[in-house]
Amino acid sequence: MDYAATYAAWRADPEGWWAEAAEAITWARRWDRVFDPALGTFGQWFAGGRLNVCANALDRHVAAGNGERTALIWDSPMAGARARFSYAQMRDRTAHLAGALAARGVRAGDRVVIYMPMVPEAVIAMLACARLGAVHSVVFGGFAAAELAKRIEDAAPRAVISASCGLEPGRVVAYKPMLDAAIEMSAHKPEFCLILQRPQQAAALRPGRDEDFQEAAAAAAPHDPVPIAATDPLYVLYTSGTTGKPKGIVRDAGGYAVALQRSMGMIYGLGAGDVFWTASDVGWVVGHSYIVYAPLLAGCTTILYEGKPVGTPDAGAFWRVCAEHGVKVLFTAPTALRAIKQQDPEAALLAGHDLSRFEALYLAGERCDPPTAIWAGEKLRRPVVDHWWQTETGWPITAGFRGLGLFPSKPGTGGRPSPGYDLQALDDAGNVLPRGTSGHLALRLPLPPGCAPTLWNDADGFRRAYLADFPGWYRSGDAGEIDADGDVSVMGRTDDIINVAGHRLSTGAMEEILASHPDVAECAVVGVADALKGQAPLGLVVLKAGSTRAAQELERELVALVRERIGPVAAFRTAHVVPRLPKTRSGKILRASLRRLADGEDPRPPPTIDDPVALDEVAAVIRPRS
């Protein structure tokens, strides 16, 4: 069935469509209702059903005779190590760790915070929690103690699973001192901690609370999967909130398993035995969904990469991993592609790598500017698919659909809505806008399976944040438009639409123009306060490696380019060349911090900032010249 027919089938009978998708999951008890609108904030999926997600990800493949198939490949240029784990090995290691947790009192519904680097034990810890029906909450490894403390206090975990250290280029990051400090700050104290001792740096264990991860798992009896209600939480994943208190995004077990299983074939065109590499981190939603759960639910081989797109050792690292492990589909962030493009604009490091098994590149995390998408497509000679989703949705809202014959997406767009999502652009009053008109991107309720049903201990906060502004809709917080073909362009967060003398202008459209310049590697445009026009756009660009252009000459060219493409209405008069752009650890540019910095305010970078020095470097450029 093609995309149009599949989407129409879902529109005609949503509950029947999802019931059919749920047949791919093994249930301990079938559901009473596919969707119950009386539950939760907008209804819940597969009410009455019971399942175990870990058993679906591991045990059922072993039971089907596929235990020797490779489930997980760990590739760590940071540690100089590689390892492979079969489905049987993953099941056994997960069962033993689940047994260790259960022996120490962890039960279904208890929370376990996981604070680990990109090592196989992080995946095993997540699956072990799922095996018991315990709720895991993964915190990005290396998060500062104060932010980790907030998450421990809010989740109130019975246990914390961590490691002695993480690895970054040129340095070892000690995790245990940050964990100790976080527990000290938190009003809630976990009963015990399991610490993975890495050979690069061991940690001192605190008697009476800390135990060795490997020793505890080795000594434990294996534990069987514990079925839980489909509507029970599988995990809580915290995102930064506007109030300073992190928001705990809840993911329910049944709907998530069904949606992810369906997405692997429908969106990525992958099935059992295929190798899928999501170059992200298990601390982010992309890692939860497409490093851990979705590939294993589908019987794929998933890659866990502890390294960088450049510098470990060079800008050919991604192509080496794809060739060495036979990657069929790579999913990464546009930022990674721009970093590779900056260091190796001619893709010379691609030569010599056998990519005969590589079929497609998927991008998400932020909008991919067309020049980068086109560059990647030309160099790789493979389809490049930009797709859009959020921590809250758990799986793609829009995409190109390899399994349904609709891919890749047009450069600059995120593809078309996935079956399950009724996506529209709304005006400020909540009215549906005609095609080709920019507005608030919103999803008609109910949200499909896999989307967050609520926030942890904060249902009212969920309603205020997502449902209150446009009754009957989920407000995504992103702005964009849907064109005549149905392709969706996401131009940035709603507050990245700037108002210049009464004209609503997209900073994303300006970024697209700046990125088209042959000397520009990556860029950001933010709206800054202007006494006359209300706001004015400010462009910041990073040059490609090897560019010899004088900064002021290039800046004049960029201003002229935007005025030529958009017109004087853009009021684009200022562009600065900067050494690099400040980003979060997941690669998102800190546009809000840049906006405040340009306005002379405290930039208030979030705790997820990758390198605070980058913000100082931008300040050194723009403040003397503002």
C-alpha cells in the first residue's frame, strides 16, 4: 500500500488502523478498547491491555529462533573498542541486571534514574527497568550536578544506575563526583546506586549505598519479564522547562511499542536483520526511540556510537562506521552534517569507504537547510530525508516514507504527516489556515499512540503547555506551513518568527539563504530588539574550513543576498562571522541565548550547553560591533 492509500485508510478508521498495527506486538492480555477518550488528558490507547516492552524487544526474537542475530553493535572511537551482542546475549544480560534490581527491592512502578555514557550497559539498564515494569528516567551523561539533582528530586527514584566516567575528545569526565553532589543537593535520596567501573577511570564507592554494577548483575538470578498495563509509564524523560523546573515527559508502554514497531517499516523501510544507526545519545528522545526501542522491537541491528562526527578521528568517522558495520539507514542531526561539510566540503574522506549497503540518510532534531541536504545527497548519491518530531511525540510527525514509496522529502521540508497525525497550520485564533500560509503547527486531538499522555505528576501543566491555547488541538510550539502538495516546512519555534515593522518573517527562511553561500558552513538568524521596527534580524555565520574570505567583505555579500532574495522588507542589515555557534549537547543552536546576548541581556544558557566558551566567542564578536 502506498502513502496516500495508507494515510487515507488511517483517516477512514483510526482505531481499526491502530488495532491492526498492534497485532505486531505480543500482548500478555489484549486491550478492552483501542482508544478510551475518558482516560487522562485527551484519552489513552489500548486500555486494559497488558504487555512487557523488554520481552517484545528481546525475548520474542530469541523465542522465534533468532537469538544469534546481532542486536547491538557498540563502536567507540573514544575507548578504542568495538563489541557485538546477539539478541540472546542482550536478553541474558538484561535479565541478570533486572534480577539485581529486583533483589534490592525495585518493583513495577518504581523509578530508576540512569546517568550513563554511551556504553552497552546504558541500553541494558533501560531494558532491565522495562523488564521489571520499573520506570526509567535517563539523564544525559555528564549533566551538571544541579540539573541531575532536579531530576532525581522530581522522579524520586528508588535507585540510580551510573558509571565512573564518560569520555570526551582529549579528556575523561568523572561522573561519580557529579552524582554524589546531585544526591547531596536533592531532597530525595535513592536507596542504592549501581556504578559501572570503566577502565579509563575508576570511582570510589560510598559504603552502604554504592555497589559495583557488573558484580551485582553477575551475582543475580535472571528475572522474567513482568507484564504491565499498556497505559502504565515505560519511562519519564525530562526536557528543560521555561520555569527552570524540568518537564517530565511520560511515555506509556503499549502505544509506544505499537507506534515504534509500525514506524520502522513504514518510515525507514527497515525490517528484521537490517542495520540501523541513529547517531544520537540515549539521553535524548531520539536515543530512546531509535537507538534502543524501535530497532529492537523490529528485530534490527542497532548501533551505539561513542564518538563525534568530526575529530574522532576526522570528518570521515560516520562513513567509516557505515561501511564497517553495513549500515542500511543512518539517522543523525543536520548539525552533524554541517560539521562534516565544514571540515570536508568536497567529501574527500568519503572515498575508500564501501557504502554499497547504505540506502538512505534521515535527518531530524532541527530543520535542515536545503544547501546541506543537497550537498549530502550529491556526495552520498543516496536519498536524504528530513523529518520532524518532538520529545513529546516520541516518533515522527512528518517524514518521507521509504516503506510506502514516498521519499525523499523536498529540500527544506520535513515531508508529509505520518498516518496517525492530523497536522494543520493555525492562525493566532486557532483557525485552520489555507495551504501555503505560515502559522502555528498543531495536531488535532487525540494524539496517536506513542505520544506523551501527560507530564510526570503534572497533568495540569500538560494541559497548560500543550492543550489550552487551541482547544481540541496539541500546540507544537513550532511555526511553519503546509504547501499545496502536503509537504510541511518547519521554520523554527514560534518565537523564531520575528515581527519586523508589522511583517511576520521567518528566521528559518533567512538562514536558508545564508546557508546557500558557498563560504558558509552553518548559520543562525535571530530577532533582536529594534527601537524603530520592533525587531530586526541578526545573522551569525561560521565559515567552511579553508575559507580565506575577509569577514567584512563576506558580511556585506550576505546582507545583499538576503535583501535580494526576500527584499527590503526583511530589514536584514547585520551579519557577523563567528568562530562557532553555541549549541546544546544534542546539537541544537542556542537561538534564545543568542537573542538575549544580542539584546544586551544575560544569555542564560541552558544546562545542556555543549561548550560555554562558544557563547563567549560570539559575544566578543557582536558586542563591540552592535
